[in-house]
Amino acid sequence: GQSLEQPSEVTAVEGAIVQINCTYQTSGFYGLSWYQQHDGGAPTFLSYNALDGLEETGRFSSFLSRSDSYGYLLLQELQMKDSASYFCAPPLNRDDKIIFGKGTRLHILP
Amino acid sequence: NAGVTQTPKFRILKIGQSMTLQCTQDMNHNYMYWYRQDPGMGLKLIYYSVGAGITDKGEVPNGYNVSRSTTEDFPLRLELAAPSQTSVYFCATIRGGTEAFFGQGTRLTVV
């Protein structure tokens, strides 16, 4: 089966940089998606890494190391609106399921 | 282009009642999913479908049923509602195997 590990909570200060890690316990790890969910809202897609390395999209970047089954989401210049939960998820696999990590709750202090 | 639409947005059920949560998508995606999310927790897969006429169980299927007669619609049926089914329910589709699209959710309370 699949298993994704994320820290349950992370706290950072407005304007700072924060990294949210995700490790993936399964064979054939070959990509990673990230989602953001604000309180009371639905998850929304942020990014997908198909290749190793860092991909940047504005203030958000995502990193993947397939050999280490590890990835992270990097948020820069934190804003209060970034307070949310962040989930990692591998791409659709052979059993046709999308399984999400348990999510990391990001708290931002003014 | 509405994406994934869920109805109702809120519902209160009494123990033992039944209801159907509706989910429809206009993106012509084959894969559709139902998740439940308890407060402060992650997404647990209830049922999924890879196309019309095909459904399968996820992690937590007990107490639920689904059908998929068309590509667009994937309703979730709760029979004999129990307080343990109080949760937020999300329907989702996926594009390219990597990008999931979620409905706005149904907040269900069983009393």
C-alpha cells in the first residue's frame, strides 16, 4: 500500500519562509502533487513535480527527489492568507486511487 | 464550465434517515472519487469510479453506496445515517492522473 508522512502542524512568521515536507513509503515513487485547503473550503491544486528538482511558481516552490521518495513545498514571503492546510499526494497509481497525506496545518503569526 | 458541483452544501439528518449526496462534473473526466474529511483530519477515500458502470470501494466504504450510470454523475448514498457519518464530504475528479478537482463539499450532521 501507500503511505505519506507530513508534519501535522508548522508555525511561521509573516514574511518568512517555511518548508513543508512529505515522505512517501511505497515502491515506484514517481511524482508528487500539492494541494492547499483553507478552513471551510475545498482542496485546490497547487503544483505537480514529475521530475527531480525545484519548480517555482511565484511565492510557492515544490521540490522532488524520487530516489529519496521525498518532496517539499516551500512558501516564501508568507502572508496571512497562506494560513491553511497543505496536502501532498502521489499521481494516480495502478490501483486507480488518489491517496492524500494527512495534511500539514500552517499557522502564520503576525 | 462549472467543474465539479456538489449538492446540497449543508444537511442535517436524523439517525436512521437516508440521503443521497449529488456530484456532477462537466470536464468529461473518467475518474471520480468520494472522500470524507473529519474536523482537523485528512481526506479518507470512500468510493471511486474509473468510468460509467464501474465503481470500487476505498478505505472507508461501510455505510455508503455509489452508482455511476453516466460520466457526469457520481451520487453517494447514505443508508441508515449514524452520528459517525457526521463529516464533510468531497467529490473529486482527476486530470492527467496528477491534478484533482474538488467540489465545494457537503457538510453533513447526523443527530
